[in-house]
Amino acid sequence: MAVTIITGAGSGIGAATARELARRGDSVVCADVRLDTAETTAGELPEALAMEVDVTSAASCSRMVEETLRRFGDVNSIVTCAGVEKHGPGHEFAEEDFDWIIAVNLKGSWLSARSAVRAMIDAGHGGTVVMIGSINSVVGNPGASAYCASKGGVLMLGRTLALDWAQFGVRVNIVGPGVVDTPMSAKSLADPQRRARMMERTPLGRPAPPGEIASVIAFLTSDASSFMTGAYVPVDGGSLAAW
Ligand SMILES: NC(=O)c1ccc[n+]([C@@H]2O[C@H](COP(=O)([O-])OP(=O)(O)OC[C@H]3O[C@@H](n4cnc5c(N)ncnc54)[C@H](O)[C@@H]3O)[C@@H](O)[C@H]2O)c1
């Protein structure tokens, strides 16, 4: 049975991914900086472990993988969904907020993937990494310079790690969601003007429920995508086509 670690599993896309992968039979590690929400996700699933993990800490990411190995004996995939967002014009944005967004979204994707892939290499088998970028990996958004920079970074991080890790049979792909209905986007979607602006750029005319991102992540963590690595996969209701 495959063992998959999901960071940010307490909410939104991470929680939906945990449910989707558990449905197909994976043993799932629900990692989140909030233990309470990780436990809520894991509590619904048959073979799941909840863990408090801060992806900005190398030690916390190492512990995440050690505990996974202790409980399930192996790790086959990691999905890095932990992410944060804060808006503000670039000339007013606080340095600590910039550092925080880069630390969680960009460095955290690397630290958590690195820990899991070290275990795959030690075990002598391949595996898969799925990083969550955004349409903002490739297009800008006013008032979101740190977020867009972090997501552009995730795209190049994932592509480059795909090159580093291909020799070990580890595939790395980057998913680029458009507008997804999660707690992260709730405030924007609740504002009629912002919602209308977001939907103008979404040909399908609606936000995705997080399950529509999770199903693509399931594909990328399965053998059905065995010749895909270093790919950027937009799941955006047509947004990039319309940009
Ligand atoms: N919602 C969207 O419209 C959208 C669009 C494109 C990309 N994304 C990306 O998808 C990913 C998931 O976002 P979401 O919409 O599900 O958001 P969300 O806020 O619902 O979930 C994010 C989760 O990450 C966790 N987290 C935050 N900091 C952490 C840390 N330091 N260590 C571990 N966990 C931490 C949070 O506790 C939360 O459970 C993010 O990377 C986000 O940028 C979301």
C-alpha cells in the first residue's frame, strides 16, 4: 500500500487530497501546523496519521518523515499543500510578511520534499512529489508580489528538483490551481466585486471545489502519470488560456 504525506492537510486542497488518496487506498499522513485541523482530516479516514508539522523548520520536516517511517514503514509520495497568502501593495508590504510567505510557500516546499525524498533514496525506490504552485506561478496579481514570487519560485524549484531526482526514480510535478473554494480564498470570493473579477478570468465561470484539484494530484501520484516529471499542470478552469 502506498504511503503519502500531505502537508497543509488540515484544510482546503490538502484535506481534499487526503480524502481522495485515502479513498484509493493510500496510507495518509496529514501534516499541518495546526494539529487540531490535521486531526479532524485524519479522523475521517481509515488509515491516517495526524501530525503537527511546521514546514518552515527542517527539524520539523525530518521528524514528520521519521514518524511516518515508524508508523507505516515507508514513504512513496509527498504532496506539499501547506501555503499562506497575504495581500498588500509592494511598497507598503512588511518585510516579516514577505519572509513568512517565502518561508512557508517556497522554502517549506523544498524542506518537506527533501525530507521525504531522502527517505525514498535511502529505501532504494522511487516515488512522487507534487508541489502546489498556482496560476500565479506564471502570471502576476496586483497586491500579491510576495505570493506570486513564492509561487513562481515553486515552479522553478519543482522543475529543478525533477532534474536532480530523476536518477532516483523520483518524479516531481507542479500543479497550478486557479480559483479554488477554500478558506484561503473565502474572503476574496465573499466580496462580490473581487469574485466577479476572478470569475472574469475563469472561462468555466466558477471556482473549483478542492476535490477537482485533488483528483489531478491523485493522477500525478499514480503510475498513470509515470512518464511525467518536471511538468507544470494548470488546473484553472481555463484561466491561463484567457489571460
Ligand atoms: N485556494 C485557492 O484559490 C488557491 C489557488 C492557487 C493555489 N493555491 C495553493 O494551494 C495550497 C493550499 O491552499 P488552500 O487554498 O487549501 O489553503 P488553506 O488555507 O485552506 O490551507 C492551507 C493549509 O496550510 C497550513 N499551513 C500554513 N502554514 C503552514 C506551515 N508553516 N506548516 C504546515 N502547514 C501550514 C494551514 O494551517 C492550512 O491548513 C496553497 O499553497 C495555496 O497557495 C490555492
